[in-house]
Amino acid sequence: MPTLLLSLETSSPICAVALHHLADGRLLGQAELRLDKSHSTHLTVLIEQLVANTGHALADLGAVALSDGPGSYTGLRIGAAAAKGLCFALDIPLLAVGTLPALAHQAAAHTPRPNTYLYCPMLDARRQEVYTALYAADGCELLPPTNLVLDAGSLAEHLAHHAVLFCGSGAAKFEALVQNNPNAVFLANVQPSAVSLGELAWAAYQRQEFCDVAYYEPFYLKEVYTTTPRSVIN
């Protein structure tokens, strides 16, 4: 009987996988590579090795979860292709967990007195732009995911009334703009994690919040921009 939840985190340069037990959400193992552009060549290897190293087989998978985005366009597509392939082959459900709520969940889980903060994960979207959202400690969404061009007045209303904990690859850009605001707290070294993703995915599995495997697409937040090669134009 399938008993495992496999989680794939590919929204950032980190390529990470985790296994949780479907019965109780217990973490069985995790693996990650912090090598840029490693997803296409290493994701399936990490999956196979993690499953084997925990004494299981792919046939033991009961569901696959993946990072839904926003994040790296290429990474999200690679993760989606791998997750959908496994779900089709094994006839098991697919779960998608947003990168931003997973980051907020991770930060809250490692913060003393977590209910004293709001959580604002920020992913670098180049220049002064970030992908961001705002959450309470229990995961309640207070500001939906958006792409935001940062300035000194960003999130001023929330910072005027609450202590807000910022984390993620884009947070450093905002720290330079609001470094004198005592309500702005910055937590370093919080990166997308397959373990945090799996914890939220396990809860979603209990609620049977499954995706349509055939039609699922990642949540890019912004349009994917493509260009036509000059040789084609000519």
C-alpha cells in the first residue's frame, strides 16, 4: 500500500527533495544540492537515491508535492515535469504548495514566540522587484502573492502596526531601505525547503486538495518573457 509523500522543491537554485509518511506526516528523509542549474540533471537522481536510502521503492509513493511558485521559471517547469510524470506513472495525486507560504511556514517554525510577528517572505525578482506576500503565524494569508517594486514606503501600513519578519532571497534589498524601522525584523539564511513544503503538503493531503495532473501549471506570478532569435527575425 502506498505510504509516502514525496516533495520536490525546485523554485530556487536549491534542488531539494523530502519524504514524509502519509499516515502521520513524519519526516523520513531529505536531500538537497546547492548547485546552480542542477535541477535538470540531478532531480531524478536525488529522488531515486532518497527513496532507496530510506528503504523504499517508487511504488511506495502515495502522492507527490511540488513547489508551485513563484520562483525560477526553469526550475518550476522541471519540477512540474518530474512530479506530473511520477503521478501519471504511479496513478497518484499531485499537490502544489506555494513557495511564499512555505517560506513563511519555515520562518515561523524556527522563530521564538512566533505569534508576535507577521511573516513576509521575499523572493528576488531582479532589480528592486520582489515576489512577496504577508502571512500570520498560523499561515493565514493577509496579503496575496504579488510582484512588488520596493521603496522606503513599501508595506508601511503593516509596519506601522505590527512587527514583521522578513526572509528569503529578496529581503536584503528591503532591509537597506527600512533599516531604521524597529518593526522590521530580518531573518537570514531562510531558503526554500522541501521539508517545509512537505509539511504543508501533508496538511493539504488530509484535506484532499489535489491538482489536476493533466492541466496543472506552475504559478509564475509574472508572464514568462521570451524573445525571437535575431537569425529568425532576419
